[in-house]
Amino acid sequence: MQCIVVDRRELLPRFLAALLPLRLLEELERTVPGGMFPEELRLRRGRCASVTVGGENLRLATVLGGEEMETLLLQLCTGSLYAHSETLGEGYLVLSNGVRVGVCGHAAVVGGKITGISHISSFSIRLPHKTPPVGGEICALFEELSHTRGILIYAPPGVGKTTLLRGVAVGLAGGAHPRRVAVVDTRGELGAFTEGAELLLDVLMGYPRGRGIGIATRTLSAEVIVCDEIGDLSEAQEIVAAHTGGVPLIATAHAAGIRELLARPGMRLLHEARVFGAYVGLSRASGQFLYTYDVTDWEAADAFF
Amino acid sequence: MHFFKWLGIGLILLCGIFAGVCFAAFERRRVAQAEGFLALLRLIRLQIDCFSMPVGHILAACDKEVLSACGATAVPADLGTMLATTRLYLSEDICRLLREFASRLGGSYREEELRCCDYYLARLAPYCDVLRADLARRERMALLLPPALSVAVILLLL
């Protein structure tokens, strides 16, 4: 499994730094405080770029023009825009090293489906970092649930759900008593694992979540499935089907609180099917990887319905 | 004296024959390269149509014989690089066409890419057909003309 390392001496992965204008890189060097690392870099057509460091947004003076944005898009697509049209329609690109780039611009829509994006207006580049081992608490909670019921981790964007989920997958797939872990990596972000030949991991890269969960259950005989950002009703139905196959799911979802989470479409279906034994609210102090967990078990969550 | 005269005649004749063989090989090479590029463009179109495969992957997975027919000595990173580093035996128009195609390849979505491939295939295929049909005649010309010129030179000198 490929290691995504942003070296402590470099602010950006080398392959990404090679694509960006020199003036932007130089400004990043001057702007990012010593010892800290950018979590996200935003480039905007005709507007200031910005970088998020330690939870704070820092404005950069660099402004990229239209041609630079279009050229950068083609470079991010490794010279083959058509090969990424599916993910571009969903608003993102997955680069070969697991870096995810959000893309927006003018959408061409046919029959309600986005068929292409032109006049790119911004890129949002999420930068994974090598972190200390995380997720031990979630693994312990999973143990308490006797490995039969899943866990849903929720938090607003940017808290570190994906980083935590990676740690959980690695924790469960490694160690003295490893489990067969299937990772449904729809957006290619979970794949930024440390290289571990000993990990019992099966990664379904780019699979739609519902389909990936079904395949992991039916054909990979996974003991646990890990999946990021579950959300809609169609996924909920596939997840329920997987759960009746006896495979617990550890997943994440966007939500600021338990009420907001349980009010989402599909959550009632998942809750009534007892897919998740616990709902874990996540928070984190800026710039650190120390998570705070707010655990709501199934019985307590039932009171919200 | 006679010896050197005959040696000279022999050398001039040999040069003519050698030039003829080279020109004939050039003609064959030109046809092979044109057909190689035609096969490559068809492959690119097919891979985009069926798999939306990135250009780099298409070239990396391409049959070595096709690349070799195009004149590439190594697997290129992209088509533009391949055209820049390969000796092209084709006409100036076709070379320009291929460079145009290389610059446009990969810059649009699937449907547009397929239309682009079709456009350039439609312009390359007739050129290949003409070259192929004309090859026998051009080979004969190439093999006969230089030796004939050598004989003419010999006769002029004698």
C-alpha cells in the first residue's frame, strides 16, 4: 500500500509541487508557519489562493489566471481529461497518490447529469499527512460491540474523519489478531495507507459505495467493511443488505451533531436495521491529532427518532 | 589505366545500385510508418472508447511492434514526445496532422476525443491507402532510376 508522505522538509508532495507555479510554491514557503503543514490548498481563477494550516485559512497573494487553471486541470488529469470525466462529474479528481482534488467550474448538464466541466473556477487540494497512529479507541469500541455491529463516525468537514478511518482500518487489519478488512475507497483517499505487507486489507478503489459494500460482503468474505462518507438512501439499502450478511460496517458521515445525523435520509433505515451499534461524534483541537469522542449507543440514539 | 577505369565504372555503378536500394527501403519504411501510425491512432480510439484509458497507459500497454513501426525506440510518455523524438518519413502535411492530433489528444471529454480520433483517422487513412497502392511503382522507380543515372554518368565520363 502506497505511503503518502508529506516530508517534514516539504510542504507539498513532490509530484504536486512539480505541477504548481513557482511563485505559488515560494509564497507557500513564506506563508506556512515553520513546523506546520498545509491541510488544504485552494486555487481560484482570478482570486487569491488560500491555504489552510492548523484549521486557519491563510490568504495568499498568488492569483491564477484562466489559462493556468485549464493547464493545471489537464496536468492533474495526467493529460487525459476524458479518463476522469466520471469523477469530475462528481466534483473531484483522485490523483495517483491518493490526493483528492475538489474541482468546480461551469457544469455542462444533460438530462440532469453533469457531463463535463469547463471554465474551471477553483481547485481544492486536500493534502494527506503521515500521522501518528490513530483509531485505537474506535477499534476498542468495535471490540466492545463484539465485532458484530458497526460504528458510524460523524463530524463536520475537516475534523479528520478520513484520517481516523484510515487508522481504524490499519488497526483492525494488522496486529496480533488481524481481521479481513475490506475498504470501499470510492474517492481514493482511504488508500493513502502506510505500506504494510502484513495488513489483511482488500481495497475496492473507485467503487460506488453501495456496490462496493455488496461486493465486499458477497465475494470478498470480509470480516469488517470500512467506508467513508456514506449518505444517501440508495447506499443505505445496500448497507442494510450487507449487514444482514453479517458483516459489520465502520463508516463516516458528515454531520455536526447526532440529531442532524439521524435526521438524514436513509439513517432511519440504517438505525432500524441496527447496522450501527454506536454513533461516534468526533472533534479535534486545531493542528493536533488528538480526537475527542462523543459516543451514543444504539439505545440512546433510538430516543431521537 | 584500364584497371582504374573499370574500377571507377564499377564504383559509380555500385553507388547507383546502393542508392537505389536505399531509396526503395525508404519507400517501404515510409509505408510501414504510415501504417504504424494508423494502427496506433485506431488503438488509441479503441482504448478511449472502451475503457477511457489515459493516454500514458495506452502507450505503455501498446504492442511493441506498433510502436516500432511508428519509429519509436522506447515507450513514450505521450504522443507529442514520441513525434518529437522519432524520425518521420511521412509527408510534411501528415507530420503536421499528427502533431496537431498529439496536441489535442487528452484535452477533452470522451465524446469529443472520439470525434477527434475519427477526424484524424479519416485524414490519415487515405494517405496510407495511396502510399500502399503506390509502393510497388515507387519501389521499381527507386531501384531502377539511380542505377540508370549511374550508367548515364558513366557514359558521359567515357
